[in-house]
Amino acid sequence: MSQELKAINPNMVPKKKLRSGDEIPVVGLGTFGSDRYTHEEVAEAVKEAIRFGYRHIDCAAVYMNEKHIGKAIKEAIAEGYCTREELFITSKVWNNRHCETIEACQESLDDLQLDYLDLYLVHWPFSNYHAPGCDGEARNPDSKPFCVEAFMDTWRQMEALVESGKVRNIGTSNMTIAKFNAILPLMNILPAVNEMELHPCFQQPELFDYCVSNNIQPVGFCPIGSPRRPDRDKAEGDAVDIEHPVIQKIARRIGVHPAIICIKWAVQRGQIPIPFSVRSYQYLSNLESSFKNPITSEEMDELKTVDCNSRLIKGQVFLWEGTNGWEDLWDLDGNITTL
């Protein structure tokens, strides 16, 4: 089917300017294949997505597919689909490498076959490790709550990566306002972005506004509600964005799948969605939605009512002994949860 589809001119896709002055395309391709897709399928999607006009690829070491993606990126460049300079590539340091962030970044660079990353993120704000693919009830007895000193040790290494030229921008992921308040005054280089769960049923308006007011660009994962997320991350009562009547109504007016409305909402709101798909017609439609057939201002207002505070990625595998539940990871009362 991919042969029947027409590539999008990357210049049609809007960009956002980061605090460094670098520009990032407003739709990226996520590369977390969950437990549903092979590394080879994800890598093939990356290469094809670049061929179809994607220039923003969101990677992470813990996805265990960066070697495959690196090969795909190298082939895409060699075959003339783009230059390295036209791409915006993100990776992330995983929890068990916080003490050796510089080494972890170099490993990602080697796997991705790149000389530099456009963006490098601290994947989670604490070093609580769990094995990839573990059960949702798994717990590591060595897990600990957020620690300012430990995080800043990691951040100093992130800053060193910028100073060495291996990374152009650095940022955070899965943060809270309370954690930001504790660390921002201590930073020499401020975060360019915060990657966070954002979709119509989980809009996080306070954190979103906080990031924007501090010149931290929100990047949203699970932008359509991640219906194919791992089973361990599914819980009774989770919202299903694409089944919401308001989203379906707008989709009928425009004549698109409800998932496209979630992407349009994200772009028009000001965040950068990073949807994942291995199907070319889907990721092509996701990219096209960034500039074609916008949602009206009245519909954007109506979409605010869709928010039901339904967090899908609760992070329960990172909990430490003595916690009350996954809520303790997210500082819901405005204070950092400690032992």
C-alpha cells in the first residue's frame, strides 16, 4: 500500500523553536513498539516515514531498537531521502544509567550511527529500574523516591554532553511541577522540552501551562490514548480517547479517523505529539494532520471538556517500598513524595 501513497514535503510541516534556537517539527514518529511489534518492523517504519516526509524521530535506549533504527536512518540518508542536518533525533537515558549518563549517551550515538543527538532526555526523574517487559506488579526493592541531589548529578552530565557537542538540546520527561520547582534554580542549562503524557482525556493543563511559561516545550506521548500500549499499563476505568463522542463528532465533520483529531488537537494546542505506527497510511495521515483541515476554535474549546484526568501510563513499576500507590510518583498534592 505504501507505493500508492504520496510523500509530504517536509517544509509543509510546521516547526517549533526551542530555547537554543533549534527548530523541531511539530509531529514526530515515536519508536516504542510496545510488546506488539518487532525491532525490525519499527526500524522499517522509521525508514519509510523518513521517505514519506518525517524529519523528527523519537527514540530511547530502553526500547532496545536503536541499533535497528540507526541502520534505517543511515540507509535513508544514503538513499537520498534526507540529510542528517534535516533530521531531528531524540534519545533518552534510562533509569539504570543515571550515574553514567555520558557513557549511555555515547552508546545511543553508536547504536544510532550518529555524531550528535538533537535532543537527549532524562527518561524518568528517578533511577528506579525495572526489567523491560516485566509484569505491572513487579517491584525493585532498591527503588527510591525522587532525590534532588541524585537528579542534579545526572543533569550535570547532561549539561556536559551539550558542552562537548554530542547533544544539541537536553530535556526532561515524566516530571511534575513540584520536581521542576526543586531543580530549575540549580540548572546551568535549562530543559528545552518536557516529554509527558498528553491526550484529550489527559490534558494536564497545570503542568502544560507551567512548561510553556518556563519556555519548556511540551512533547506529548500517548497522543491518541495509546490503545496498543502494553497490557501491564491497562487498568479498569481508563479512558478511550478515540471513542469519545466529541472527538468522533469532529472526526465525522472533517472526514477522518478520530485518532487524527487527537493529533490535530495536540498540534493546535501547542504541544508536539509523537504518535507511533508501523502502517504507512497512518503515519502519513498523522504528519499531514499538522497542516491540513484544522479544528475550529469552537471545537478546540469543546475538546477542553473531554479531559477526564485519565492517566494511562501510571508508572507503578517504579514505586518504592512504603508507597500508597502510583499516585505517589506524581506529587498530586503539590509536594514531592518522600519516604
